[in-house]
Amino acid sequence: MSKKDKLLCGKVTNSGTTEDWAVEFQPYFTDLVLMAIIKVEKADVTEITINDENNDSAPITVDCKALDSMGFIYNLGLIFMPETAMERAKIAADMKNDAIYVIEGRYSISQKNRIINIIDPKYRSLPPSFSEEEVRKAFCVNINPLTRIN
């Protein structure tokens, strides 16, 4: 396959002026992942009606604070792509405000607002070697440590 075959090509049209321009993007998928401890801030779970069978796969987006390996806090988005109603219900039940998890997954950085998003992350409870109390304290104390320096 040539390089040209891998390009995603399209056209963007300005709805106000009807001006359009070509867009090309060269996707380059890797197996690189990001891992962090997260605290759920807000989950957006679109309600599903009984008669809407096609909506099982609607994405679930979750806004989080994440703790990096040095203890710094940053904003992180999770984008889940459930394949079944059962998987969707489990994610929705787990991603409650203030919940703490370890997440891992492929990441992308939004070019618009510079937020890191994890696409279809795997998540699990904190391992026994971590103290949830200490993790929660880090989320409170480290949120913006430079503002407390005299």
C-alpha cells in the first residue's frame, strides 16, 4: 500500500460562507498507551430508550482528574465505546462522580483544547499497594501546588 493510500482525505465546508477546502490527514496508529490514576468528575451517559436498539454503541464520555507518576494532576477525558447494552450499563454504573480507578489505554490529545483523551480505556480498582485515602489526599492537595508557594 502506498503512502497516498493511507491518507484520509475529505472536504470541509464553512456553513456561513460555503467556502470549502481539502483536508488530508496521515493516521499513524501505534500501540502506545497512557496509564494513570483517575478521579471521576462527570460522566455523560446518553439515556437509551427501550425502542432505540442502535444506541447501545453511543459513546460514554467521562471528565476526570488524573494523577501522573510524579503526583501532578491534569485534566483527562475518557471515551468509552460500549458494544452491548450490558457493557454500557456496567460502565455507566462504575463511572460515578468521585470514583477512583487505574486506567490504561490509547490516547489522543485534542488539538482544540489540549485535553488528553483515552479512547476505550481499560479500568480497574486501585491495587492493594495503593492507599485510597492517600490517593484522594493527593487529588486534593496537588490540584494546583504552585498557588500555595509563598
